[in-house]
Amino acid sequence: MVQGKESEAEARLYRCTRTVAAALTHVLCIAFTVFLVFLSRPGSSLFSWHPFLMSLAFSFLMTEAILLFSSHGSPIRKFAHKTKGRIHWALQGLCVTCAVGGLAAIAYNKHLNDKPHFTSWHGLLGLITVCVVGLQSLAAAPLIYHSLAKGWSLAKLKRYHAASGLVTYLLGCSSLLLGLCSTWFTGSVSSYIWYLSALCPALSALVIMDQVSRTYTAKKRLQS
Ligand code: HEM
């Protein structure tokens, strides 16, 4: 009896912690994007579009596209799953568009300044991230047009989509973190602001990892 009460209290504490963590992630991913808008002042130069569009794509759009499925932190928790799916596609479509735009801006800026391409870890991982997010979106087509993947169950497709989506998200967070190590960013902010900025992709990565892994381990437990 006492043990039952204890585990109930424990479960409530976990739920509460996850709700707070998800709410904090919403705040941080919006704050990070707004901060980069102020810092880069999009439109002030060709380069300025790069940090702006990339933070919009990977800090705001992709985080929100995944968080909307969270049972603790979704702003549209009560909506039908199908509606959530549609909003997810729209946000992911915008994410890919911004990522391609951000890549085009930095690549063209380097071309105009006669600088070599993809020479830093950030540039290299960034390029891989943009290719992977594009592939991930294409590979998601069978979830809508199931006839494209004959012989694959929808449950299996969803599991692969979630697992590869998590890898893509972690690539995005790593590229953001490496972007924060660029001389442009480190030269523009104090070390205190740098650590606060780095906290945003780091914390979001932990919360999203927890959300995706828990959803799929729970489903597996129900299936077995
Ligand atoms: C996930 C998000 C991001 C991706 C996928 C990404 C991708 C890239 C790529 C592919 C390049 C190399 C382009 C070339 O060599 O032609 C690059 C360069 C650059 N990025 Fe990003 N970026 C991201 C976020 C950021 C952020 C948030 C900042 C600033 C805070 C930033 C700052 C820079 C700078 C200064 C360069 C030029 C120097 C270098 O090549 O390392 N990036 N980025």
C-alpha cells in the first residue's frame, strides 16, 4: 500500500519534471532564435541570413515539429493525431526550406568572397545535416503514400521514421553547437552569453531524446 503510494508520487514527480522540461525547451528554442535574429540582423548582409535561417530551421521549427507529439509539452495535446501529423509535415517542410536557404546563403557568400568551402567541422557537419534532413523528409513520403513501401507495415515505417528523425535532430543540434564555436559568434558575445546559448541546443537535444525514446519503448512494451 505504502509502496503503491510511493510509486504514484514518483510517477507524478516524473510527469511534472517532464512538463517543466518541455515548457523550458519551448522557451529556450524561441529565445535562441530571437537572440540570433538580434545578433545577425537578417538582411543586413548576405551572411546574416545564414545564422538566422539555420536557427529558425533547427532550433525553432524542427524542435516544435517534434515537441507537438509530446504527451507532456505539446501546445496542441488535445488535437487529433492526424491533425498533429499534418502540422508536423508543414513545420518540417518549412524547416527544410529554411535549411536549404541558409546553406545557399553561406555557400554563395563564400563564393563571392573567394573562400574555400566546407573546410571547418561546422561546415562539414552542417552540409551533412542539410542533406540528411532532406533525405529524411523524402523517406517520410511512404508514411502518407503507404503504397510506396510495399511489404512494410505502417508501425515499422513509423519506428524507423522516429529513430532516423532523432538522429537528424541530434545532427541539427550538433551543427548549431559548432556554429556557436565559429569566430563570428564567439567574437560577438561574452562567455556568459555563449554558455547560455549553448544550453539551448544541448537541453533541447536531451528533452527530445527522452520524448522519442520513451514513446517507442512504451509502444514496444505494449506490443510484446
Ligand atoms: C543546424 C544549423 C546549421 C547548419 C546546418 C549550418 C551549415 C553550415 C555550412 C554547410 C557551412 C559551410 C558553407 C561552405 O563552406 O560553403 C556553414 C558555415 C558557417 N556557419 Fe553555419 N550552419 C548552421 C548554424 C549556424 C549558426 C547557428 C551559426 C552562428 C551562430 C553559424 C555560423 C557559420 C559561420 C560563421 C560559417 C562560416 C565559417 C565556416 O565555414 O565554418 N552556422 N554553416
